[in-house]
Amino acid sequence: MEANARERGRMHGLNDALDNLRKVVPCYSKTQKLSKIETLRLAKNYIWALSEILRIGKRPDLLTFVQNLCKGLSQPTTNLVAGCLQLNARSFLMGQSGEAVHHARSPYTSIYPPYHSPELSTPPGHGSLDNSKPGKPYNYCSTYESFYESTSPECTSPQFEGPLSPPSMNYNGIFSLKQEEALDYGKNYNYGMHYCAVPGRGPLGQSSMFRLPTDSHFPYDFHLRSQSLAMQDELNAVFHN
DNA sequence: TAGGCCATCTGGTCCT
DNA sequence: AGGACCAGATGGCCTA
């Protein structure tokens, strides 16, 4: 019985950690939780996608970003992620199949014209996609801002209570946000690009997104190129293995 | 009803 | 020796 209790507690700890992971990957929903395996897959894709942004130093279009997030995910999860990002799910899935994509009018396309990012490859183990078309670059952060300020009842941004400390840089230079009063998973928990960095837009918003000073030019001012390249190599090595 | 997901129990192995 | 970790087995719940 004691061994069973320990094992139960251990598994609960593991599940708590997975819940915390669910909160920091895109598409967090309290009502429609991602499965364990989908959470891990999405987290892997998310880390990879962010690493690519650091490596390339350019902002991909949201569609490409979401497609990379959804590589290898089940269709329900893909739909969930696409829905969370307010994409037209149908055109998005067509893009995943490799067919020619005609960007239907959607909240995304109507607001943010496609921006071609040929340097952004695809996650290891997945085929490449190139369904974006050249166009006018858009405000990358505004896109994420629109996502995370979504009022969708099913897809909510992480909720944070308690005071927020000034932003900090983590070991590889990714913009991060510290929360002094940890929720339930320890102190000094860092959040990456989950939080939009928008130059000069005033104080903290209601959605708890941190806004950068006006003289910042995310992501270029927020990481050392050489460091991010080295880190990218390490990450790639891990994923390829 | 089948399949997916999950929690729990349990025995084995490894580590301190 | 005791605890942590792991994997297989089992049964419950939910959905298509």
C-alpha cells in the first residue's frame, strides 16, 4: 500500500508537470486538455519553432509558424491549435497536405497578409512545406497578440495572478518573463515567446503580456546571434537523435 | 462496439 | 534496505 501510494504520488507529480507544460505551449484550454502525448509533441514543435526564429533571426508568418507547430499532431489537435489561432482550419489543413493553398478569407488572412519566409525550414522528421506566398511583412507580434488576447471561451491564455517581476533573459537570450510568486510549480519559472513583446504599447495589459520598451526591436536586440546558433545546433542534435 | 486515453496496481530493476 | 523509476496489465470513461 505504501509503495502504491508513492507511485500514485509520483504519477501525480508527473501529471502536474504535464499540466504546467500545457499552460506554456500554445493552445492552452482548461476545458479541452491536450492529451499527454499531444502535449509533448506540441511542446517539441514549439521549442523547435522558437529555435528556428532565433537561428534565422526573422519572423515567420503565422501560418507557417502554426503549421510547424502542428507537424505530427493528430487532426483534432491540429484543429484545436488552428482554432485557437483563429485560422481558417480548412485552408490550413489543405496546406498541411501539401496541396496548393488558396488562402481563404479568414480573420488571419484578412488582417495579416502572407509573408514569405523561405529560410524557415520544417521540424526534424517532417516534410517541408512551402505554401506561403510573397507579400508584405506584417507585425508578427500583433499576430500573437491577437491570438493571446482572443476571447474564445474554449481557448484561453494562461492566467497569472500575483506580481510580475521585470523581464529577464534566460541562458540563451530568449526573452522571458519571470513570475515571482510561482503558481504551483516552483520559483523562477521562465516563459518564452508565449508572451508577446510589443514595443512601446504602454504598461502591462490585462492579458498579462509584457510589452517591451520602445527602443527594443524584438527579436534582434534580445539574443546574441552566436549563442543562439550554438544552441540551435544542440537542439537539432537532440531532436535528430 | 472498438479505439483512445487515463489512472492505478504491481513486479522488476537501478540507485543511494 | 528503501525509494525512485519503469513498463506491463487491467479496468473505467468517453467518443465516433
